[in-house]
Amino acid sequence: MNDKKNNIILEEYEDEFSYKKSKTNLNIEFNRIAFIFFVFLIISIIYSIQLLHLGSVKKKVSNIKPLIIKKNYRADIVDRNGNYLVKTVSSIDIGINPIEVIDKKKLLINLKLIFPNKDYIKISKKLEKNKYFYLEKKITADNYEKIMMLGDKSIKSEEKLTRIYPQKNLFSHIIGQIDDDNKGISGLEKSFDKKLKKIKEPLKLTVDTDIQFLIREELIKFHSIFRSKGSTAILMNVNNGDIISMVSYPDFDLNKRETVNDVNFINRATKGVYELGSVFKTFTVAAGLEEGLIKTDTEFLNLEKRLKCGKNIISEYDKKIPSDLTVEQILIRSGNIGSVRIGQKLEIEKLKLFLEKIGVLSKIDFDIEEVGEPIPFRWGKCKLATVSFGHGITTTPLQLAKGYAIITNGGFEIKPSLVQKKLEDNQKQKRIIKKGVSKQINEILRKIVTTKEGTAGFANIRGFEVGGKTGTAEKAIVGGYTRKAKVNTFASIFPTSKPKYVMVVLLDEPKTSKDYIYKYKNKIGSYKGTPFNTAGWTSVEVAGKIIEKIGPILATKYIEN
Amino acid sequence: MRKVIFATIIILILATSLVKNSTKELEDKIFMVNENIRPLKSELGDVLLEFNYLSSPDKLTKYQSQYFEKDLIKIDITKIKKLTKKNNHINVSDFIEKTKDE
């Protein structure tokens, strides 16, 4: 115990006399305080930095998040040159909630001052029903101010979006319509409904307003000349499937927001399913060339004038057609029996496979939902014969254009599109038809337009190297076909030396014209009146006039395409 | 050594806060500019819509028939010429080369 006490005394003694140690203890305390302050300083600086830039951090996070679908937002739609086809503008609808009306008489008097032309007997009845109703949709700024100045609680304003279509009817079938709840109900408005509500930038299409206008003008002009039920024209880039123009006539003004129930207003280009006739012969020949079963100079000798298959009799349209024809001549002269013989050489499987490959047999996957489905049929010997020359088989004009694009562009697969694709999508090209087939087909198509025997002389427009095939088909009725109603089609490509464009012109039930004056393209002179209701005298003339008008624009405007 | 490390850390923190502050100012300016652009963009959209409507092919054709006596004519592509400048000389050639069958 004594030892312990002594030790303590010694320590106390040491503390008292060691000045240095005492100073160190004070320093430790001072450093601790300084350290704590320092830590607080760092924390406060870091916090202040975060505090100052909290907004920017939040902003970055919100950029990563997917865009929220706004109820009152819908992106605009522009053409390939950036011209507005659809523009969203906000509008205000005025409604009245009768339950909240204090003085009905006073309200009616006030409303009459602002809207003197309204039927106030009806409005009065609506007020009695105690059910919310719209008084004025898309109210003007002046009237909005006046009605709000009334300060009546029963008057409700609702902000809504309105779609403005500056090109009126021009793109009615392509764009389609929306309902009052900002929901697309047809055309691109329907198929791109979600995207249009999300994207910030306008949706850019492949169509050209000027070209579309010129084509539509020609269709309208010839609609009255040939008194057709309707007509359609598709202009597409053969190399990437971009649709530059797609017109279906009759059309409607989107700004009127009418409900269109008349079947005649359907989009004939995509929804119309037709038996297109001889335009299919090109596919039969292309399939034969693809399979290596025929060459363009392969001869078919002693061709019959008539063939009987079951109940059907297959005969030539042109009675002067020779009995000995090469493959090239069969296509140029549009020989039915010759096409049947090529089809028989091919057999069912090969022809079917080829038609499937170019996409004319099944429903097309397209940017708009209004697409028709080719009528399915059972293949057999007689079906093979009729399909070879384009009868008993149906498809849409859009699919016909796609088929022609593939067989003339070097055999590359394309997907028709109305919306501009990314550059890399355009570059992915897959060859589905052998190299060399296109060149042979294109040469024959050119001869159909340039030679005397060809059926499409009226499309020989100088400077554009137009090639194409005509198709005249009688419409199917119960129990057979009618000669009174025809579908005249011309599928053309230009320039044939290096095709850029495919154009399909279809006239639905055209009639002959007594007064129309045709100007020959392959010889001097003109002809008054339509002698035959065939594609050569109707659709080809329309296509020729269209190419004459749009050709210089295409050649100069899209020089680098 | 310690003092140097502490001093460096403090300087770095202060420098970061200063840089961040200046970027914040820039961000504010950018935000203001963006906010000012928004109504201008909307105005531009409306003006463009008006322009697209007034200069649409349909309107132009109507104006043409209303104000001009002569009709619009189709351009013959074979008459379009191509001018190319080579060694200070301008060569004139056909825009479309004629093919054998034309």
C-alpha cells in the first residue's frame, strides 16, 4: 500500500515539474477541436456543393427516365422535306354543368349575347337534364375571354389538343384520324399512337408533298375522264422501299373530322384486294428465270389458241398473237397460253415459293394497319394455269409494287415504308433473287413500252426510260366474272437501265371515254376516244401523264438518292 | 507533409466548389435560354404551319390561276442542261443521257 501511495506522489510531482508534458496535453485538446471543425468544414463544403447542384443532379436523372405519356401531347408529322402534314395546336372546349347553375335564365341571356346563333331551346332542354354537356368546342380566343368574364361556376373550360392538317385531303389515307381522347383510330395516327405521344421531335415520313399533289391531281383528272369508281397510285423507291407517294381516290378532308363509313373511301393502295391480271405474268417469267428453267429467248412452239381446264376456258386476248413465241415475246405481247406453259414448266411448288418470297401471297407487314389480306386459295393444276397469267390470285397494289421492286432492283428484299428509317436499316440488304434476273426482266419491261407489239406505248416518256407491264382483269362476281367491271393496272419502273422507282397505277372500274385525245408516244399522231377498256388505254395513259409531271422533279430533286 | 496534404485537400475542395458554382451559373443561363426558346419554338411552329398551308401545292395552283394569265407548263427533262466548270470553262451537257431506244 505504501509503495502505491509513493508512486502516486511521484507522478503528481512529475506533472507539476514537467512543463513540456503539460503543454502537449493542451495541444492535443486544441488539435481535437481544430480537427472537429475541419471535419465539419469539409462536410459543410460537400453538402453546400450538393445543395447548390441538387437541381442539376435531379435534371440528369429525369433525362434517363422514359418519357411519361402526356394526355394532351401528340407529336407533329412532317414529310421528307420537313413540311407539316399534321400539327398539334391546343384548343379549349367549353362545357356546362347544370347542377352548378344558380340562375338558368340569366345564364341563357348571357350566353345568347356571346353565341347569338346557337339553338337555345336545345340548350335549355340540356340544362333541365342536369347532365354535363359541351356548349362550344374549339372556342375562339375572343369568345373564351367573354365567357370566362361571366364568372359563372357552372361554365367549365377543358384544354384539348387539335390536329391541323394543312394539306387537307392529300394524305388522308396515310395519316388517318384521332378521336376526342387523343387516341389514333386509323392510319399512322393509330399504328404510331404510342410513339406520337412519346417522341419530342416530329415523326418524319418518306412521302413528298409536291409529288403526292401532282399524282393526286392526275388521278382526279382521269377519274372524271374514265369515270372510274376509284383509283390508286403508289410511287416507291425500289432500293429501300421508301414510299414517296401513295394516293387513293376518293379521299376525304381530315380537318372536317367526319366519320367515313362509305366503302368506296377505303385505302385502295393497301386495303384493296384485287385480281390484277397480266401484271402477274412478269412474276411467272421471273420465277422461270430464277429457277433456270427458261431464258428470255427460250421458244414455246405451237401454242394453242384456247386451253380448257376444268370448266374454264383460257384463251388469248389478242387473236393475232403468233403460235410460236419466245419468253420475251410472251411477256411483251402478254400471251396467256405462253404464260400458262411457263407456269406448267415451273410447277406449283416453285411458283408458289417465288410468289411467297416476293411477298404477294400473304398479308403485308406495313406501317399502317389498314392492309388487305390476299384471298387464300387451294393450288391445283387449273389454279397453276390461271395464276400463271394473273387470274384466280389476288393481292394489294402495295404488294404488287413490292414484288416489282424486288424483281427489278437486283433481287434484294425490301420493306415498303412510310416512316423514315435509320440509315443502317436501309443498308441491310438481303438478296432473295439470283443476280441477273432483274437485268433480263428490266429489258423486257422496257420493250413492252417501246415496241409496237408492247401494250404500254403511252408510257414511253422521253428521258425517263420507263418500263412496265399492263394488267386488265375482269371483276369477280358470284358464279364468274363480269365484263362490265374491270380493274386496269400498270406496274412501271424507271429508269430501266438502273431502276430507282416503281409506280403502280390502278383504276377501279374505269369506262371508255369518247372525247379523250391520246397522243402517241412511239409514233406521230393522236387518237380520239378510248377504243378498248384495257390497261394499255387507261392506266398506262395515266401513268405516262404522271411520270411526265413528276419525272423532272424526281430527277433533279433526288439527284443524289 | 501533413500540412501540405491538408492544404491540397482544402484547395481542391474549394476549387471544385468554385468550378461547380460557375457551372451552376452556366446551367442557370442555359435554362433561361431554353425557357426563352420554348415560346419562340412554338411561334416558329405556328408560322411554319401557316407557311406550309399558304405555300402548299394546292394553294399555289389556286393563286396561279387567280393571278396569272399563263398556265404552268411541264418541264421537258431532255431540255434541262447540266453546267460543269472545268479549268475556268463552263461545259454544257444534257442532264439526261439519251438511251439507244429514245
